[in-house]
Amino acid sequence: MPGKVIKIVISIMLVASALNAQDSINWVKVTDNAGWQPRDSQGELVYKNRLWIFGGWFSSWEPCPRDVWNTANGKDWNLVQKEAGWKHSDLAMTVVFRGKMWLMGGWTPRLAAGAIVFKDKMWILGGIENYYFGNEKSLKNDVWYSSDGKEWIQATKSAGWSPRAYHQTVVFDGKIWVLGGGNYVPDHIAFNDVWCSDDGINWVKVTSSAPWAPRLWFSSVVYRDRMFVLGGWSKSHDNFGDVWYSKDGLNWTELKSKVIWKSRHEHSTFVFQDKIWVAGGLPRPLLSNEVWSLEIPPNWFGGD
């Protein structure tokens, strides 16, 4: 009997320890003021062991910035270039490919598309060709890829998912994934569906309605062998401040933290130094240049 009691006590302690560990997963504010002017819709990359941001959006009444910044720790940022050669940086697409940083599109003729590197090629998925004055024909669900950034091949003119922009794409489990998105103007629509493909041509609908609310302007990363969805916006809800994760795109769990960044959209999210990082965005009423980080121990998820 004493032995059984000890085992029961140990089991209770282990469960309590696991619950406490989950409660302790909180975000850390790295800085209130990153040095660069507050902004949203900027390009973002991890390159040569640094976080990078490119341009973005300050307001509708001034040109988009063309500055380039980087940091090795998230707190101390360096101005690499005040005015880069590209002109448009709001809602552009950025990837690291073959040892270089790439920035594509922005405003016209294509913006707010998904951009990933998959099977040693750069891929562009969907997006919109006219931000303010477009119609349903401006939204795209085509898929393109390139080995050099100059010559592009259309994998499909019409993927299985409906035309959209402001969605997220990630590479996970040997597949391309498309998450959520929709359109802002003139007709607002927001999705929370999840699709995947192993070739960019043939698509499988994993779910038409994930448990996270339909949204635009959110971010997504792959971390700890899981896909994460962070923040965003919808017309019915305004900004989101939630975080969700999934191992299969079908079953999602909300990651609840007592300490977290304020709800926001069009922020930058990175995976760097074994952490998730969030920078900038629009948390209302003002643009932000905060930087936050989150580290989740590898064994924290248990057997999910």
C-alpha cells in the first residue's frame, strides 16, 4: 500500500509539473523601441544569423519606406541601407534562396501572395493585382515557381483553393501549405481553410474551417515540428492576438499565454535562435516597433 500511495503522489506531482510548465510559456518583450520607425506590412527574413526587415508601410499619405535593418539579438538593430534599390515594399514577398535575400512584388502587379522555397525553387502562390481598385478578377489562385527569379513557370493557373490574398504559406512535412487569407477591398472575405500539396499543382483540402477564426494579415511559421498561426485581422473582429499550432493542419490547439503582445495585424514573425519572434505591425491605435520572443521547450507539447 505505501508503495502505491507513493506512485500516486509522484503521478500527481508530474501532472502538476506539466500543467505549471504549460502555464509558464509566456512571451518576452525584447524591446519597446527597435530603432526603426514603427510600421507594418514589411518584408522579413532570417539570413546569416540575423533578423532582417525591409520597408513596409507608414501611412497612406507618404511613400513606402525602402530601408533595410538587421539585428543579431532582436534588441539592437542596425540600419544597413537607408534607401534600397527596389521601389515598392508594402506587402511584398521575401524569401532566402541560394544564399541570397529576395524581395518580389509589392503593390502592382502582384502583392500579398504566398512566397516559399520548396524543392530548390522559389514559389509564388495567389495574391492580388490591385489593392484598392480591383475586383474579383484581381484575386489570384495561380501558382508559379522559378529557379533564378527571372524565368517563371506556371505550375497551375487555378489551384484547388479559391482566389485569395493576405494568406500564409509554409513548407511543412514535405508539402506546401496554404492557410486562410481572403480579400480586403472592395469586397471583404476571410477564410480559415487549410490546404496542402506535394507538387504545387494538386491540392488537398485538409479542413474548410480550422478552429481559429477566419482572418487576413496574419503570420505563420513552422516551429517545433508544428505550424503556427499568429494574430491577424478580420472586418467582423478587428485585430487578433491569438496563437494556434498544429501537427497536421486539421487539429489545432490554441497556445494561451498570460504575457503576450497586444492584438495586431501585418506584423513580422520569424523563427530564430530556437525561438519565435514577433516584430512591428499595427496593434491599434498606432503602428509598433516592439519586438517579442517566445521559447517553447521541445518536450512541452507532450504527446499531442
